[in-house]
Amino acid sequence: MQIKNLEEYNIAYEESVKDPERFWASVAEHFEWQKKWDKVLEWNFTSPDIKWFINGKLNITENCIDRHLATKARDVAFYFEENEIGKPVREITYQKLHDEVCRLANVLKSFGVKKGDRVCIYLPMIPEAVYALLACARIGAVHSVVFGGFSAQSIKDRINDSSCKVVLTSDGAYRGNKQIPMKATVDEALVDCPSVTNVLVYKRINGKVNMLNGRDHDWETEVKKQETVCTAEIMDSEDPLFILYTSGSTGKPKGVVHTCGGYMVYTCYSFLNVFQYEPGQIYWCTADVGWITGHSYITYGPLLAGATSVIFEGVPNYPDAGRFWNVVDKIKVNVFYTAPTAIRALEAAGLDFVKPHSLSSLKVLGSVGEPINEEAWQWYHKNIGKEKCPIVDTWWQTETGGILISPLANITKTKPGFATLPLPGVQPVLVDDKGKIIEGNGVEGNLCIKFPWPSIIRTTYGDHERCRQTYFATYSNLYFTGDGCKRDEDGYYRITGRVDDVINVSGHRIGTAEVESAINECEEVVESAVVGYPHDIKGQGIYAYCIVPKSSRSHDEIRKEILNTVNKIIGPIAKPDKIQIVNGLPKTRSGKIMRRILRKVAEGDVSNLGDTSTLLDPAVVEEIVKGKI
Ligand code: WTA
């Protein structure tokens, strides 16, 4: 399954395009199936209808855990580094992982959770979060993880969209020197969630929580009652494994659905090849399990490969900006995978936080979630990788399930800012705005993929039409990523960023429509328009233009109210960085907001605002430029 050199990559790539079914069947052979598939692939991008490993039967947790027990029961699956410094690292062996997952799966069963039922997970980055995902998968329940930075309202919307039966949460979370309540937030959400029958609460911070009799249960107490054996549910390749909500350019976040067979095959294959993980190495991905990276490259991919990983509860700047490097030395991490936003923040903190650490265990560095600017790439390469570790700049999305374009460590020649080449099985194309495929090199266009790979999105939960509209209708017979991309003279891909109304803030995807609709909940705001602008650390910041008629309150007060409202409706991650109060927005005569102009102003590029003659009232532009923050 693991490619070893450039020649093997070239051969694998060619084979994967010539005969994808044969190629993926040979990869899938490496897993344990309770029944082999009848046919490898059926697909069309029109409906869309995509099925991999048809009629194959499996349970992904048997492949993540049980399969390794004969040889690896005592090997460490996870090292757990707590938020607080100075604590010994906790070790979770594959045997312990098995036992904890089975017990938790049995608790879920005792709550009446059955195959196909949805379970919401709202937990900090602690081993229990990983147990939670796997416990669901063990019994065929569909997990829906909600990132800890989302508000009660966001949790409620997600729970109700997929009628979750159970919520797994904790009293609270440690985050640097803060304690964040979680159960209280869940309580607020659950006032309006009729489908939820049981809540399991892990005590992490020993906080005071309200426990509702009959509904809420203490994690430890329940788990202790259960046995460490739980037969794995037999799943069809195309049974759903999980739902993960993600923001798009319109409306509310959608529930991206991934299924069992293809996701298993692709996450393992991509993990082994991109990072060139070798048995015995220690791998650390700093993502949160609330995002796709935490699903595919903390939980499933590494475990399927039998790897040893790190789970880190803390944040990069606590107690200081040397924390990551402290942990790298402490646990002797070999493969380190993080986001450009963290790299930029640590770069800004200065080299004094890097110097005391040897970092000599590092062999491979990774980047994910947003374009990495050349300066950050060079800093990472020089100061962290000491110019001897390749950087794998991995491009992918919640919808792709796994990494699609990336160097293979020590195999693909890297180039700063470039995700380089597609993995075997991935067929990217660039298209112009009319959908015409742009051939050749030294070109730029909208990034699409023209052939399915095993972990491609299958549907959006409860609304297949939305899936079709969003990803498969823009350009016929192509999966549209929403990203712009360049292909240089060497055929290398460089992602330039979103071409739709999605902003990427610190690697988190945020829909401008969502933020606008939250802002509009403020009584004093009549209308708003939100755009992204370049931000030194976050990659992009959120710039909000808000129309507020004459008011007795000061602009500062109104701004505060806007921030509180966004915090309450979406969560702290969507709070605008800049709020400009305006009297009007630039609109065309048909009432469409001209975001192009707003983006330019937010970027500070007001010299060339383009043609404003089609505007209903060109004077508003002048006012906006004058009032720019
Ligand atoms: C962006 C995260 C440039 C891109 C795994 C994509 C990237 C969106 C990269 C998906 C990269 C992710 N270089 N841009 N290496 N990786 N992106 O769903 O715009 O949270 O569409 O998945 O992040 O974000 P998501």
C-alpha cells in the first residue's frame, strides 16, 4: 500500500487512472472485510450517486483496533498530553483503546442506540473524544461531532438537522489558562431538541453541572458497569459512518456524509503515503477532533495504519509559544502536522521560544487547512524542520474525506506554497467560468475533480439535492471544490483560496451568509454584508459592513452587541475582526450586493474599484471608503 519512490508513484498514478477499479481493489485487499465486495465502483456525478466496494461488509473499528491486537496489544495507540504542563504523558495502548471503546459502545447500547441512529459528540480534545467516535462506529451509530467552539444555537441546529438520539459531552474543557463550560452549553441547546433521550457527561474539569434525572448520566459510572467486549456491528460499505457539518456559501451548514468502506480505504492509504509513516514512529496532528482533520488524521487514518499518535488537549501558546516544541521533544515526535495559522502565530512570537528545544526527532512536517504563504513555509522549514524535513502541504476538504493533493514525504520534490501533485486515484482538472477544461501547464482556474475517489462525499444529510447543487451542478460531470488553483510549468498545483463566499479564518471554514444572518439578528442592524480580508496570522479575517440607522447608542456599543450576537448564534470562531457601520451598501439596480467592491475596500485596495456605474447609488462607495477601518 505504501509507495516508496517517485517511480512507484508514477506507476501507481498511471494505473489508478487507467484502471481505477483494479487499483483500488488492490488497496482494499489490505483490510479485513467480513465479506468482500461484489463490484468496486458504480458512479455518476449527475444525481450524484457514488458507491464504492459494493456489498462489501466490514466494521471500521475492527480494522482500527482488533486487527492490530495480535501483534500490537501493548503498543501505544495514543500518547495523551494534557493542557496543564508538567503532567506525565498518559499512554493508551491498543488493548486499552479496545477496552474503552467497547465499554463506551455498550453504554450507548444501554441507552437504546442502534445501527443508523445519530449521536452528537461535543467534547474537548481528550482521549474520550476518540473513544466516542469509535464507540459509535463499533455499533453502527452515525457520529456527528460538533466542534467545542460552537454555540448552543449551533449545537441545537446540528442535533435537530439529523435528529440525534444521544449527546456525549463533558462538564467543561481546559483551554490554556481558561476553563470553558460545555455541559451548560449543551443544556441550553437541549431545551429545544426533542430527539435527544440521553446525555453522557465526562468529568474533565470537576465543574458544577446540572444533571437532569433520567436523561443525564455520569460517564465514569456508566462505563464502569459495562464489559470490555462488544461485538462489532456488520456494516455495508455504503452505510453512513459519520456526518460532519461544514459551512458553504449559502444557508446553514450542511451535514457532509461519509460512508464506511471507501472512507476506510482512502484515509489509511493517504495517511501512509503522504506522511510515509513507518512502524514505530510517533505522529502528531494538532487538529481538533471537531474538524475533518481530527476525524481522518487523528482518529481513523493513523489507527487503520496501526500508528502511534499524540492527542494534545492544549493550545499552541500556553503556557507560552514554545509549547508545541516542548511536546515534540518530550514525546519525541517524528511526524508533525499542523495549520499555517499556528505556524504564523508561533513565528510572530519569535525564535526565543524555539531555541531551547532540540526538535531532533522530527522527520516530516505537514500543513493543512489553508494556503501556506511562502514566508511561513520557509520559517517552518528552517526553524522547525532544520532544513532536513520535507513539508507536506496537504490540500483537501471535509467533503473529500482525505488528502487529495500533496507531496509524498521524501518522494515528491516540494515547492513552497504548492500542494504539488495529486495522490494516485485523484484526477484534478482546472476549468474556466464556463466549465471548459483548461489544458496544459502555466494556467489558472477553478479546481474540479473529474473522477470519484473512495472517500468522496456521498450526500448532505437529509437533503441530497443540496449536495447535487453545491458540488455537482456548477460544472457538468465534475466535482467542484470551491477553490481556485494554479498549475505551474511543472504541473504542480497551488491552491489560491476559495472562489465562493466562504472565508477561511485560521483554517476554519466560515460562510459569509451565515455570519450575515447572525448579525442581522441584532435589533439595530438593518442589513449587513460580510467579506474576508488578508490577516497576518489568521490567513483571512472577517470584515462586516453593517447598516445601522441613527441610534441613540454609540458605535462601540453597537459593535459589542454585534459581537455578542454572533458569539451566541454561531460561536466565538465567527466573530468579525472588523465592523464598519455604514448607511448603505453598494448594490446593483437589481438589488444585488457588489461584494467585489466590499472585498477591495476591506483589503485596503481602493485605488482600483472597477466599474461602479451599474450601482444604484455610487455615492455609498465613497462613504464606505472614507469610513474604512
Ligand atoms: C482550504 C480542511 C490551501 C481550501 C482539511 C479548502 C487549503 C478548505 C489547504 C477546506 C491547503 C485546505 N492549501 N488551501 N493545503 N487545505 N484548504 O473542509 O480552501 O475545513 O476548500 O477541510 O480549506 O476546509 P475544510
